[in-house]
Amino acid sequence: MDLFKYIKNNFIVSAETMGFLNDFKLYVDNDSKHNSYVAKSWLLYNCSKVLQTPSQSLDICNKTCLE
């Protein structure tokens, strides 16, 4: 069983389709799906720019708009 099947099939394909696979920032909150072993280990080796934010952060809109 491939633990990263859903990430490979959804996340990478979507990033390639939108044209920003090599240069993007991933915003994650403290939701349990982002803190799982599978998610953390994939992000460690495949996503160099991960911004940790608190769950349901009101500042996320301001941060994305300012960049």
C-alpha cells in the first residue's frame, strides 16, 4: 500500500496543472490531517516552504494578500 497515494494523485497533479509546482508555499493549520506522520514526512521531503498557522487563523487572508 502506498501511503502517499492521495498526495501524489491530488496535490502534485493540481500544482503541476496550475503551473507552480516548483515555487509555492503551502499553508497548513494544526488540523490532525496536517499533523499526521504521513503528511509530515511527505512535506519534509517534498515541500520546502511550509507555513504553520494556528487552526482557523484570521491572519491567513492578510498574510496571503501581502505577499
